[in-house]
Amino acid sequence: MIELVYIDDGRRRYNSSHQNLVNDFAYFGGRRVRWRMDVWQALCLLTTWIPFRRIKGVKTDYVSNFFTEEKNLGQFLEEKVKPRHGDQDLDQDWSDQEARLRAVANGSPKLRFLAELFDQIMYVGHEKLLIWVGLPAQQVYLVAAIREMGFSTAAYHSSLDQPARRKLTQNFHNDRHGVRVLVCNYALNSCGINMHSHFCNVVIFEPASSRPVEI
């Protein structure tokens, strides 16, 4: 487990959003304390990126379209993250690669730490990386950002049919120079998929909704 910290006013912004969400997280249902799935999802996105509300609406249909058309970070920013008038939480200059990466890294200690890991894993170790997330929005966010860094990245997502899933896992498993980073979703059945040949690096980007799911 890695402890990450926010920079600048990130902690203040995080605490403000976190408190509002936590207040609505649990409720009494009958004699049991229950929790709201939509709030849990929002909390997951908040720990991914502070301006999370901009990607909260990313659903399966957009995920499918994003990967089918092989869209990039610039298109993702324009389509889903476009600043509103008076916004203070986003860099609004997306004219070059550095500006686009700064826009999504600001407010995301996790993404910044991943970028540091890539130096060890990709450049020094020449290995591959498997990343586990819980939501489609996180898959798009991470794939767009990592591709912008110059690494061959794909997502194992629900819109892939079985032949496409087999092709993707074979590419990741067998091709030394193929997909270097694979972003998987806990919600998809991946039992029995063996992808250890060219990687020994797994990042649990966030915990699953339950321990059995994560295992």
C-alpha cells in the first residue's frame, strides 16, 4: 500500500467533496445500515481525480465509442471535461501534450505516482503492467492519460465480445512488444485469464467493492 499526498490546495478540495459525499453514504434500511452505490462510485472517482464530477457521467456506451474510435486524451477532455465559465479547478490550456497531462494529473496523486512507476517498469524493467479499477469512467480516464504518455494501452471492458477479449489477452500475454498496459474492471468476469508471461506488476488502483470480488 502506498500513501500519497495532495499538492497545493488539493487536500482542501478533496476534503470538501469527501465530506459532502460521506454525509450521504450510509442510511438505515429496516434494521440494517446500508450504503448507496452511487455515492460509493463517486467516492472512488474522487480518489482518482478531484474534479471527478466531470467524468461521473461516463457510461458504457461512451466507453465503447471511445475505444472503438481509438480516441485520445484531447478528445476526451473536449467531450467530457470541457471547463465551464469561471471554473477554477482545471487548467484550461490543452494546446500541447504537457498541458493535457497537467490537466488530468492536477488533483490526482494516483496518476502522478503511476507516471513515476512507468520509469521503473517500462523503461528500466521492460515489463508490462496490469491495473485494476472499479468503474468504466476510470478506464477511459487512465487509458487516455497513459496513451498520452506514449505507452501502448488498452482496456478490458464490457463492450468487447469474446473473440475481441481473447485477442486482447493474447496480445498482452504473448506479444512482448504489444499492449504494455492493460486496464481491467472488477465488474468483468476475468477468472482463468492468465497474463503473467511478460509482467509481474499489478496495480490495485482502488479496492473492489468487496474482498471476494478483488480476489
